[in-house]
Amino acid sequence: MKRIVTIGGGTGQYTLLSGLKTISDLEVSAIVTMADSGGSSGVLRTERGALPPGDVFRCLLALATAEEDVVRLFEHRFAQRQLESYGASALDGHTIGNLALTAASEALDGDFLRGIQVLSTILRPHGCVFPVTTERTTLCARLSDGAELRGEHHIDRPDRVDRARITKVWLDPEVQALHAAIDAIQHADAVVVGPGDLFTSIIPNVLVRGMAEAMAATLAPVIFVVNIMTKRGETDGFSCSDFVATFEQYANRRVDVILCNSQLPTHTLSERYIQEGARPVMPSPWDASAPDARGRWGNTRCVSFPLLAEGSFARHDPIKLAHVVRALIP
């Protein structure tokens, strides 16, 4: 068995874990950002004083081995409904899973980790899910025009098309990493970072005290999975090397392997994303940055592979991604 640790959050980590679950010789531990402040998680965080459950729940869901009907129940999201007599419903936008994890934590005297354990007995995940911290914090960002933003949802969703670039992100207050997360990294055979939103799903993990130190100390290879598309307001114009270099700056270590998709989306799909301010990230910069060592960036191995999933979204194919990652683990 190989022990693999994933670091991230959001749809990207869900996709990776969905694939890793199918590989029998992997022991999977997912370390999940706790900076989420939008959507259902943001409401529960504000109204209940809860830790944001959304990314943790999605990872549990990705690794779940429970019956399909049970999984479908927990992933059900209440649609927006306008009630004639009462206005908007309090359940609008919440998933059963987010509510269940929050309820379990409250019932257990606010113990978020025990809440995860309770949900795990039902979903039976093929692996472990650890919040990167159980302390409350807020993600902050400084832009190139000097403006500062507070809250992941403000950073993740720009209020205008021409918003200035992000130059720095930090946590306020600083918080300590969960011991189990540090321990998982220390005993890993491989650490996989991404895919996911760079500044709002990936980097917040290494901003937590103890995480960068654990990443620097681990003897396991660190594999960085580059996103398929850039994201408006966050990674506009980024190349593969920009993604990697930015992560390395915050993680305070070089990555060992860079995994990048080599497959272009269809013209129709690309045009739709371009209208949203996103563009494909292709592996070609490696040749320009290391013309004398094709397939490497400095001492880092660069691997490109057609990883695009079929369908109406430019996302990684979970099975392809998982098997390529497995092949990269010594």
C-alpha cells in the first residue's frame, strides 16, 4: 500500500479523490482548506459560528463507498424557493451534507472532528479527511492597486472584470495546523497538491502554521497538478510555471513533479470559457524555460498528459488523473 496525501479544496480535490478512490493499493488522506466563506458554508459559518463544512463534506463524498442512494441523499442541495408568506426559505442553497456535518458537530459540543467521524460512519470513505485546521480564520488578499479583500468569497469572485491582480494572500488570524494533517504529510509516500483555485483552495492550506514546515521536511515527492484553465481575477494569464512558482513561494519548497494537461478543450468549450475570462493552461512553457532539458523545469520533472474529461466543463478526468498520479509514485 502507498500512502498518498492530497492538499486542496473545492471541485479540483473532489475530482482527484473520486479517481484515487478506485485504486486499491492507495491509502488516501485528504487535507482540506478551511478558508471557505461563500455559499452554504459561508451562511453556516456566519449564522451558526460553525467551521465551514463544504469542502470537507465534498471530500467525504468523493471518497464515499456507501450505497448510491445514501450518497445522493447527502449531496442533495435545496433549490432556491420564494415562499409567498415567508419570503426566502432558510434551507435555500444548503446541501444535506453541509447541514448534517454542522449538526453533528453542534451535537458533539462543537467538536468538528467528531462530526466528521459521525458522517464517515455513514458515507464510509475510502480514506481519511482532515481539515487543515480546526481554528477559525479569514483569508485575506492584497491587490496590485493596494486594495485589500477579506473573505475567500470576495477573493474568489471578482466584483469587476478588470480587477487588479492578487499580489499577496494571508490568514487573519494566524492558526495552527491540525496535528493529524502534519502527521499524514510526515508519513506520506507522495503528496499531491491541486488541482484547484490557486489562491483560494490551494495556498490557504500552506498558510496555516506548521504546514509549510511539514512540506519542507517531508521526504515524499510533491506532485503539483496544474489547473486546466486560468480563472478570472485569480490567475489571469498564468502559465504552468506561474502556477508552480506561486505555490512554491508560499510553500517554501520546490515541487518534485509537475503534472499538466496537454489536451485542448473543443473550440466551442474554449469560447465559452474565454467569455468568462478563462483560458487553457498548456505545458509549452517548459520548453521555453528549459530548452536544454526537455521535460524538466530546473530540477523538477514535468509530465504532460491528455487529462481533459468529456462533457460540458473543462475539468480533469478523475480516472485518468488518478492513474497518472499513481504511476508517478515511486
